[in-house]
Amino acid sequence: MGEAKLLRCRECGREYPLLKLSTCEECFGPLDVVYDYSAIKLARENFAGRPKSLWRYFELLPIRDKSRIVDLGAGFTPLHKSQRLARELGLKHLYIKDDTVNPTYSFKDRPAAVAVSKALEFGLKAVGCASTGNLAGATAAHAAKAGAPCYIFIPRDIELNKILQISIYGAEIIAVKGSYDDANRLASQVADQCNLGLVNINIRPYYVEGSKTLAYEVCEQLDWEPPDRVIIPTASGALLCAIHKGFEEFHRLGLIRENRVKICSAQPAACSPVVSAFKAGAMEITPVEKPRTVAKSLAIGEPADGAYALKRIRETGGVAEAVTDREIVEGIRLLARMEGVFAEPAGGVTIAALKKLVEEGRIAPDERVVCYITGNGLKTPEAISAEPPKLIEVEPMLEALTGLVAW
Ligand SMILES: *Cc1c(COP(=O)(O)O)cnc(C)c1O
Ligand SMILES: [Zn+2]
């Protein structure tokens, strides 16, 4: 049994039972899942024989019945100790959390697995989401596995491979002529009227819980010594808040001794409402009207959890940094060449922000830093197509190679 107890309003503290709710009736604040932590008896040794997926943290996920989860094997992805990129940047302890290797090739399989499972638990017959692409693929795949109809709301101009992927799982795709924020607004109106489980809208409190496992895994993989700093690509801010909650929970349960993780946000310059507010010392987020960036998965102009992300960054002593599209593409190339990990632009954002922070002396050389790489580069070939690959074209004869290659 999971140990989720109730939903609590993040603003006014009002409590609700664990139902299909997402905002407080009193103040419209977002609701968070609260657990009965005293009932959770978890020791480090307990994890040894558990599934190598996010379901190894079942007690800390808001699902009642383990036998009915929808499981494609999301999570428990590698944490690579960086050698070459670390040396290039002058860092001693750099780690790459490689979430490009999830079932649908982004971290969104984590929240989608939890949310689709929860939707079925609620007895909902169909699921869906509003998405910049990755959540759509993840939700559609889990819906396919569950045999549930799936309705996807995307802005029309996202990457082709993401659309192909969503469609192959059999989902209905509603391509909105507008931005993500337009697609999200439309989906929210549908959510009010239909009996649909829209994973990041009307069951959002449950959805975000899946992403906490990105913090749990890093603790386990670093031998229960959490890092000094994490860098998180940020769109709505949900992922950042979830990772923060994950470290807090492991601390509260005594699984890690200290939690001094500085939570840092990375955004594309053309859509950086959280970074702008951080730099301006503002408490509130000013929406970005028409976000246009190569990092389409991060193009959310009105981040639902933006103000909360900002708070987490400040409270933990973290920083927020933005990078240009050119730096993002360089970040993708750098990570691929130095570490053998091919990321989509969101990963380029993380690496470019890391580079900038190190160069400006805002990250010390001996800090233990984890970079979250959240999506796979094969989903976004257009991002790197400006510089075509260099080929050595030859006739199929050994002589043709003379002088061409330095073996
Ligand atoms: C969704 C997404 C994020 C972050 O999303 P939030 O809306 O901030 O939770 C980061 N990287 C990738 C690749 C994504 O798809
Ligand atoms: Zn409230």
C-alpha cells in the first residue's frame, strides 16, 4: 500500500480527501499530496531487491493498489560520473542524470506512469494531457499499455518526431493553432466538462509525484550523500518543485542525513520567466507572450508552478540562469561529444547553463553537481540540423581511403 493520506492546499492549508481534485475550492491554490510519513518505515537496505523502476518507491507514490499500476519500466535511469566534460569545465564531481533512456525517451514517463495509473484507479475511462510534446508521448504510451483512449492537446508547431511518436501509440491528437498556453487553456476547459483524466490538469497533484523519484534515485546512486547542487531545465516549474520535494522527503524519512541541495533552474533565454523574476528579485512571474525557442519542450510562457519554483530556488540558495538558442545547441553537442549522451534541447539548456555558471565562478570547482538531462536528442533532429553531419564519402575500395583517415 502507498501511504498517501490527503491533499493539502499549498496556499491556505485546507485539506481534502484523495479525490480527483487539483485546486483548492477556497482560494484556487494548487493541491499537494501529503503522506503519513510516520507510517512509512523505509531503511536504505530495503531498496536492494526492489524493481529497477520508479515503482521501487511505491510507499511515496499516491497509488493505493500496486497490482493495478500501468508499468512500462519508467525510471531508475543511469547516473553517469562525468570525466571529460568535468575536466573540460574544471569541475571535480559532475554527474549526468540520464533520463533520455526512459520508455518514451524523456523523464515524462515518470509522472505519466503515476497519473495514468491514478486515472484508472479513479475509474476514469479515458486520459489525456496538454503538452509541449514529451508528456504527450509518455501519456499516450501508458494509455496504450492500459487500453485507455487518450486525447492529446499540443501546439501545432512542435517537433515532427514527437507528433509521429504520439500518433503511433494510437492517441487522438488535437493540434491547437497557438502556443502551449493556448492548448493548455483549451484542455482545461475540456477537463471541467468531461470525465477525462487530463494528467497535468485535473489530476495534476498526483502527476507531479512521479517526478520526485528523480531526487530519490540520485540519493541512492550517490550512496545516500545528496549532491551540493542540481540543475533542472524548467518550463512550468513542476519538475523543479517535485525534485525539491523528493530530497525533502528522503531527509524527513532519515534516508539521507542532510539536505543542503541547492536547487537551480535553467531556461532558454527566449522563454525564461522564472530566470527573469529571479534576477529581478521579483516574487511574481511575468508571463512571456510568444515564446519562440529551439527548446520547444520548455516553451511555456505562463508557468503554473513558476512562483513556487522561484521560492524553492531562493530558499535553497540556488540560482537561475538563461541561455541563448546558440548556446543550447552547443550544449547538446558538448554533452554528446564529451559524455556520449545525446539530449534534446532541454538537456542543452542544462549543460549550457552549467557552463555559464562555472565560467562566471558561481559554481565552485569542488562542488558535487548533478545535471538533469530530461529528453532524448533523437526526438528533435531539427534542433541540430543547421550544421549537417560531415561524411567521408568514398568508393568501396581500400585505396580510396589513402590519406583520408588518420588511423
Ligand atoms: C516537461 C519537460 C521539462 C520540465 O517541465 P516542467 O514543466 O518544468 O515540469 C524539462 N525537460 C523536458 C525534456 C521536458 O519535456
Ligand atoms: Zn486554499
